[in-house]
Amino acid sequence: MQEQPITRTEFNELKEEVRQLREQQTEEIKITVDRPSKEVLKRLDQLEKDLDKRSELWLDTLQQNYDELKSTMATKDDLKAMEERMVDVIRKYSQPGKN
């Protein structure tokens, strides 16, 4: 059995199908993955450790400063006592003949 040559219509249909397939193709995407060297990773690890140490030291210092400041601040009771003392002094010196 011999194959029949394709007709012009079949050829044009095939040509159109090829054209559509070409349009569907996309450009290849090239991806480059650079992996850091062991030396770079060691350096980053060391920097992270240094940062952790500094952060810990900073937080400790901040806590110490806060504790010192808190111990020197007047409490509500201290302020109330000062207010009462001032009221007493004002009463005492505002009365005539008691100066």
C-alpha cells in the first residue's frame, strides 16, 4: 500500500499546527546557583556568634542600668510622704505669728 501525497489543505493545516506549537514554546530559563565557600560559611558563623555575645552583653548592661535607676527612683509612697511634709510646712508657715 502506497501512501498518498498530502493535499495542499493538509499541508497548510500542518504548517499552521507547527506555527502554533512554536508560539507555545517559551524561552529557556537559565538558573545559576552559587554556593558559598566553606570559608565564607565559617566567617558568617563567627559573625553570628560575635553578634550573639554582643547582644547578650548589651542586654545585661541594660538590665543593670535599669536595676540601678529603679533603686534610686522615688516610689509612690515616697512622693506621698513628701507631699504630706510640704503641706505640713505650708500650714505651719502660713499661720500668722508662727514663723
